[in-house]
Amino acid sequence: MALLTHVMGNDLRTSFPDKGRDTIDSQAKSHRRWENEVRWNLLLFPGGFEVLSSELRKLNVLDLSGNRFSNNLVSCFNGFSSLKSLDLSNNPLKRAADDAFCMFSSFHQASENHLAGFQVLSSRLKNLESLSLKMNEYNDSIFSTLTGLSSLKSLDLSYNHLTGSVAGFNAFQLQPTSLRKLENLDLSRNQLNSNISSILSGLLSLKSLDLSYNMLTASGFEVLPSKLRKLESLDLSYNEFNDGDLSHLCEFPFLKSLNLSGNKFSGSTTINDKDVAQFIFTAPNFTGCRLFSIGHITGLRKLEVLSMNELTITGTTLLQSLGTLPSLKTLSLKETNLSGTSIIQGTFFNSTTLEELILDGSSFPINNLQNIGAFSGLKILSFSDCNLNSILPAKGWCELKNLEQLDISRNNLRGSLPDCFRNFSSLQLLDVSGNRFTGNIASSPLSSLISLEFLSLSNNHFEVPLSFNSFMNHSKLKFFICDHSTLILRDKAGFQNFIPKLQLMFFSLSSRKSKALNADIPNFLYSQYDLRILDLSHNNFTGMFPSWLLKNNTRLEQLYLRENSFAGPLILQNQPNPYMTVVDISNNKISGQVPRNICSVFPDLSILRMAMNGITGCLPYCFGNMSSLEHMDLSDNQLSTVKLEQLKSSWIVNLSNNNLVGQIPPSIFNSSAFLYLYLDGNNFTGQISGFPPPNWIHLSALDISSNQLSGMLPAWMGNFSYLKAMDLSRNHFQGPIPRDFCDLGSLKYLDMSENNLLGSVPSCFGPSTIKHVHLSKNQLSGPLTNAFYNSSSLVTLDLNYNNFMGPISNWIGNLSVLSVLLLKANYFSGEFPTQLCLLERLSILDVSQNKLSGFLPSCLANYSFKQNLDKAAAFHERTFKIKSISKMYSETNLLLGRIDNQGRSFRVGHEKIVTE
């Protein structure tokens, strides 16, 4: 399903829900809260919990997830007796639980298999009902420490290192009834074997059990149905179950949800019972089809949800047998091969109870849709990503008058939308994005579907009139997405002289193929007052900046107007937009200064993009007080003054290609927030070598290229352990490359070309992660020695126009992914190394203007040097933009045949080649 944006309380949220699993109404509901709930989110809280426990005695919910707690960070606390929900997931606490739980008692560090800290925890938190310990790298010892949590109803141990070893379960088995109230248990994403069944059999109150993504087989599971009589939801997906392993499932009398996806069904088994439902299916890696009995119907009469994703189903027995499940409401067959079934002949099972059918990513003939009409009660139908290269049939499925959600996105469906879509009068969600549908939406059946709340038409060949008149009566429509459609100006009058019923919350009209060039912004937007997210990017809309949008929609959160032709100064009215977090008006024709009131109008702004405009002057001083501003892009403007020290809270700062002058202020080095800093293309001067080491501990990308900086390269540049990309090119740096650069272990891109660097490349330099190195047009000298020896990921090595000498190192053959090797205008001598023949991905080689001699390696005889020389005339030096983690590059399948050494001749084997 396309991005579904929904409302939770007063906040606009975005999520990717399971296909159709939650209706739009249910997604609008807020999460259940404990009564008098208090939430705390702590990031490495340093002061201990003693104070909290004494002050917050009525605390019900405590969330400490996503931190790095250990016994030297968290002091002990004895309170929180009212705590009902505790989340300690994703710290990780690892095997010794008391590393994090010293807060509950002062005890020595537990051994690997005895976590005494949890036993103390159990005695203190008698009211605890929910505990999450997922993603903490626990082993089986954790089980023995949980027995004292007598009120616990929900326990999450997913994403750990549980294996099911008997030794780890012994203590737990002695007191299985201590967790007699446990109703929900999540053990997914571990390495559990079937020994876990001995623990599960004692959890008599279990209603929901998730064992997915483990290594389970049926051994020991035959006793569970007689013990877990209250079980309603069971997830056994992605384990090691075979055909005969699951016959006991029929004995869970209250089972409502069952997930068997991704197992290893390949054999056969039979149960001698007249009520057995026979299922035929095989795993994708097996050929042939064998009989498999999944359970008898009298034992699964309450089953409502069945998931059998990623299987191959053949014949008709399986599908027909599903019709005998009297309560089945949801059937998921995602990524399932249905091409071998016979439902094309109309033998798809009949069911009046089925409400949700999910076929996403499955393979089936388009004609099968003609038989879906048998599901008269169907409310949700989804078959996205099924590669259906055809026209939608107009019969057999348009009879689904109760349909509320329909997702047919990301197929190759073509033609017009069937006129029978008008029958879907109850439809609330429709996603047809990512197809090849055509036609004018004004004359399509969409105008009749007035119950729609969510509509996505993106990435088709629809014609979309800018008036949007056909949707003015859609009073329930809140989310409207029609990106990459063809906008037309057929109705120049706009909508008629009446107040439309349409009031959108999410509207996206981003289009790169619009015919409506130089058009005004759609008129119907003047009547919108409840927008939260608006995207009009890439349309070439004209006129002044639409400040009225901000005035009319005071709850607007995200505004995208990128790549239009809005002109004039950016004028903001003094009315605040307190919910605004993202403003992107890049690549327009905005002029003048950044408004002085921008901070008061957008007090919670997180992302500001105003690149590629005509912004002049200086930035407002108030930016220094905007703690929420994380990403600011004002590149490619005409700014003359920026107080860089103001931007102390921003993670990403892009001021490239402005008119900034003077020295880089030393105070900028005090900020620890920077992740990406781009100051290239300005006129900064002076030296940076005298500055103290910056506090950029998390810096990932630094670009100060194309300035007037000078002096030595500072040694502290080698301290950036997370640095992935650094561009210092086109400055006046001089002196040697500091040996400290050898410590840049995460570096992927380095450009120091066009400076005055001297000396040799440190032999220790060459991180294994480096992909692109540009050192051309310096005064570097000496042999390469072992520099780049271990750079196995190197794709580009540019050493042109330096003073390197000696032979080309033999280790060049170790660079197995090297594509571009540029050694022009140096003093390399000797013969070509035969190791060049090992570079199978080499596409550009330039060794001209050196002192090489001898025979050319025979492997190069397959290249047409004269032809490549002709092509090389059109080859321009590539520029690399460092606007993401690493600079992007484009490769050319060309061996640049400039291997002549100022008119010298070479021999390839016994043949003589003279290059011009």
C-alpha cells in the first residue's frame, strides 16, 4: 500500500500499516493509555533513578528504550511500586541483566547464566503488567529470572539470542505458575528450538504467542493444545516445520489467528478423520505437490485470520477447503504462487464470511479476478506488486458492493479504469498508483466514489485537470495523492462559484511531466483550511509565494514547493504556524532576505530548504535559538553573511555556493551536533590549522572545497572516526598529508585535488572502506609504497598532475573493483605491471605523460585505443557532489587509451602499437 498518512489524536503521523489490516477508522484511534499514565523518555540519563523513584511514586509507564544503559550509568532506585509498563528494549543490556538493573538493587555483576538482578526486580515490581526486553542480546539465562513477576500480562523477548537450551530453562520450570497471568508472549527473532515447548506448556493463560523467525520443528508441540486452551493467536511463521508437523493445530479450540508463512512444507501426511481439510501446497524451492493436512475443521471453527505467505499452491483442494472454515475473515497469501491453481475455471472457494483477501506480490492470472465476486462480504482486497500486465476485467469482481479498501498498486495494469468501479459505493481507500492507467480523471468513475477517504493515483498516465472540479463533493476525502500525473488546463475558470465540500489533510501533486507549465497554483486550494501536508513540487507553478496557504492552514506541518517558479520576496505574516516542521521552497525564484520573523512564525521548524533561489543578505540571529532546527539548506543563493556559530543545534548545514567571505569562525568548532557540513563554493580565507580540535564527534561529511583557505592541513582532521566523505579540493592548502589521516577508518570519499600539498602519501593511508580518492594537481612526490594497499573497495584513484615517481606498484592488482585509474603527468617509470590484467572492472586508464617503457601487457590488446582516444575527446572531467553520505559518481565504459608516453611506442606481445 502506498504511504498512508493518518491522524492520531491531534498529531499527523505517517506509517506503513499491514495491507488492509487496519481500516482508516481504526488507524485514527489513539493508542490505549494506562490510567494516569506518565511517560519518560531518557537518553543516557546521568543522574540516577533514586530521585525519580522518590518523586514519581505514581508512575505507571516508564520507557527507557533506545539508550545505552549499563551499571556505571544507572544508579539504584527502590521505588516505582505503581509501575505497570516498563520498556527497556534496544539498549542493549546484553547477557548480564544486572548491568542495567543495578537501579533495582545493589548487587554484584551476575555471571553469564545467573541474572540475580531480575529476581530483585521481580520482588519490587509486583504490579508490573508489561515488560519489553527485546533487542538486548539476552541468552537463555533470562528465563530463570522472570518467575517473580506475578502480575505480568505481556512479555516481549524478541530479537535476542535465545536458543532453547535446557540448562537455561530449569529454574523457570520449577515455578511455571508464577507467570500464571501472562497473556501475551513474543519470542520472535531468536534461535529457539523445540525445547521451548516445555516452558510454554506451563503458561496456562496465554492468549497470544509469537514464535516466528526461529528454528522450531514439531517435536514437543503435541502437548501444547491440551495446555494452552485459551490461545487465540499463534504465529509460527518462518520456522522449520514440515508437512506432518502441524496436525495438532486443530486441537486449539479458541484459535482465531494463525500464521504459517515461510515454512518448509514439502512432504505429505494424513490424518484419519472425516472432517480433515486437505491442503495442497509446496515451498518455492520444491517441485511437485504433496498432500498436507492442516487440521480438522471442528477444531478451527473460530479461526478468523489465516496467513500462508510465500508458498506455492497448486491444484484446487487447498482453496476449496478454505471455504469450510466457518469463521474465516482474513486470508493472506502474499508472495504466493497461485499460477498452478484452477480458480480460473471458477473453483475459487465460496465464503460469505471472508472480509479481507491479501494477494500482494503473488503470481496469478488476471482472469482469476473474475471469480473473486464469490466473496460477497469482502471489504478489503489487495493485490499490489503482482506484475499484472493487462487490462482490468470489467466483470466478476465489480459485484463487491461492500468493498471498503482496494489496493491494486504497482502492477502493469493499463487502459482506463473500468466503469464498473462506480459500483464500489462504499469504497473508502483506493490505491491504483504505479500502473499505466490512462484517461482524464474528471470523466472517470472516481467522481462517483464520494465515500473515499484515501485516494492515490500516482505514477500513471492520467490527465488531471487543475480545477479538480470532479472532487469538490468528496466531503470525506482526506488523503489525495496524484504525483507524476499530467496536469492540464482544460477548465481555466477553476471550480465554480460555490464552497466545495472537499477539505483535505494530505495533498500531493508533485509532477515532473506536467503540461501545465507557467500555470497558477490550483484555485481550489484557496478553500482548504485543514491541510497538514502539502506537496506541489516540480510543477513550475508561477506567481508570488503563496503565504495565504500558511494563513488559511494553521495546522500545516509540512510544505513542499520545490522546483516551481514562485518569485518575489518571501513574506511571512506574523500569524504563527506552531505545527510546521518542514518547509522546502528550493529551486524557485525567491529573492530578498530570509524573513526576520521566520523563527516566530515557525517556532518548531526542523527542516528548512531554500536552496537555488536568490536569497541575499544574512541569516536572522534567531536561528541561534531554534533548538529544533536540524537540517538547513540555503545552498546556491547569494548570502553574504552567516554567523555559523548560531547553528549550534543543526545536524545538517548546507551553505554551498554563496558569497560568504572572511575566516571560518573558531566558535563553529565547538558544536557537537554537526553530521553534515557543506561550506564549499564560497570565499572563506585564512588558515584552520591553528584552531583547536573541533567537537564534531559524529561528523559524517565535510565539504570546504572551492574556497581560498590556506596553510597546513590540521592533524585533528584525523580524529573524525565516523567521517565518510571529505572534500578539501580547490583551496591553497600546503605541506604534507598528516599521518593522522590514517585513522579515518570509515572514509569512503576523499578529494584534496588542486591544492599545494607536498611530500608522499603516508604508507599507512588506505582505509578498507575508501571508494574514491582524488589527489590530482598537487605537488605530491615519491613512490606510492604501500598507500592504498589494503583499499579493496577503491573504485576511483586519481593521481594526475603530481610528481610521483618509480614503478607502478604491483599491488595495483589487489584493487579488484577499481574502475578509474588516472596517473597522467607524473614521473612513473619502468614497465607496465602485468597486475593491470587483474582489474576486470577497469573502464578508464590514463598513464600518459610519464616515463613508462617496455611491453604493454597483452591483456590490453583487446582494447581499440584509437577508437577510445576519439571518444575521450568528448569525455569531460567529472564533478562529484558531496550532498549525501558519499559523493555520487557516474561510470563510463571506456578505457581511456592515453597510454602513450609523449610519442613512445609500446609492444603488445609481438605486435607493435604506436599511439598518437
